[in-house]
Amino acid sequence: MEPIIQAFFDPDTSTVSYVVHSGAGSDCAVIDSVLDFDPKSGRTRTANADRMVDYVHEHGLNTVWLLETHAHADHLSAAPYLKKKLGGRVGIGAGITAVQKAFSHVLNRRDRFDGMEFDHLFQPDEEFHIGAIKAQALHVPGHTPADMAYRIGDAVFVGDTMFMPDVGTARCDFPGGSAATLYQSVRRLLSLPPETRLFMCHDYPPAGRTAQWVTTVAEQRASNIHIHDGVSEQQFVEMRTKRDATLSMPTLILPAIQVNISAGKLPEPEDNGVRYLRIPLDAI
């Protein structure tokens, strides 16, 4: 079954979120939602998430899954807000426990590293359903240890494994990242049937191109600037390592990671009624 896919692009973080379903009145999944966050003022808003809420209500959908491809470093997840508004279970790859542990020292967290903040931890290749649509969680580490791509019908939501062909692939220099591992993960995705639709989590379009987020296995194999057919693992690792050394940290990595490794849950208010994020100094 070919799912119906509605994309929601956030230009502030270049993130694409999705609602996936099989028609009016059916079950649906929300993938990689965005909570609006202004790093200058520390204010949060729900404009992006509310667009998804309106879409779900307009089509009479029943939300069964709130899926995260990984613990994002570039935006805060709106999963708790959407769960309150729409219901559904928050799911992520079981490797999230490694990401929680990797950031525990930086954030001085002494809590558990068992992923229990999430409703479900997907095991590699685990199958599940979104109503009548068969789905599978594909473990695609390399960007982080927890990355999952979700194969839903004839579509795959690839997270940060790769971008549009003229942009390339994701960085691998975060804790637990590995360029060699990412190479194997991407090649696994590119071994799927050539007509398989691939849906990106981000787009950073070159000058002169508007944002796009849908491509195919065939297009990626032919023209991805980092990992098209013929690029060896050694060539990819050398390129990715050299490139990653020039990249600055994402603007929202410190706010985003500490929220997203907790399933998008914001810190509890302190005795003055205000929530606070932790910003470690000289730690990364």
C-alpha cells in the first residue's frame, strides 16, 4: 500500500516533519515533529506542531505513532505536545540509550540510561503497523548510534542518514558517530528497489533551488554528491572526516539534545515556576 504523506517544512531549522496515513479516518503516524524555539529569548511556541494538529483533525485521523528518527541536534521535538493533543506512542530506536549515556557527562545527568522516557524503543528491523500500512524500523547508525529509518509502504523516511542528492550526507562527528558505519547504513538503504521513495528530514538547498525533500533510491545512487555508486567506503570516510572537521556545532545542539534524549519532555519548572535548560561551558 502506498501511504499518503503530508510534509511540513520549517524554514527556521530546515526540518521536514510528516503525517503518514492511508486516507480520511485512518490511523496515522507523525514523524520528526518540531517545537518552535527561539534561542535568543528562550521562548517556545507550537505553530509548527499546530499545523500538524489541524491536518490530523481535518482528515479525521487517529494518531497511533509519534516517531523520531533520532535525537535531533537542530530542533526540539514537539512529541509531548502532540501526544497531549492527538494521542499516540512516542517511538525511537533502542540505540537512544547510547546517546543518553554519551551526553550524560556533558549535561551532568545522573538519571537512568534506559530510554524509558519513550513509549517504545524499536529494535533493528522491527515490524509494526500504522493501521493497514505495514512498516519497519531500519537501524541506520553512523550519524548517531540511535538513527532509525522508517520504511512505510513504498516510502522510507531516512532521518539524517542522507540529504537531497545535491547536498549529500549527514555529519558523523557527534558522540557515537562513525563515517564508516554511516557508509554501510546508506548503502543498505540504497540497496532497496530503485523506485523506492526517500523522504528527507532536512534540506539545505544550494543557491537557486527551493527546498525539496523527496527523491528516490535510483536518483541517490546516480547523483548523491557524497555517496553515489562508485564511491568506496575509504573515499567516503576520508571525505566525511575532512568535511566534519570544518563544521561548527549546530545552533540548537545544547538545548535540543537535552530535551530530545528525554523524548521531547521539557525540564520541570523550578520553585519560581520557570523551566531551565542547562548550557555547559567549555565542555564540547
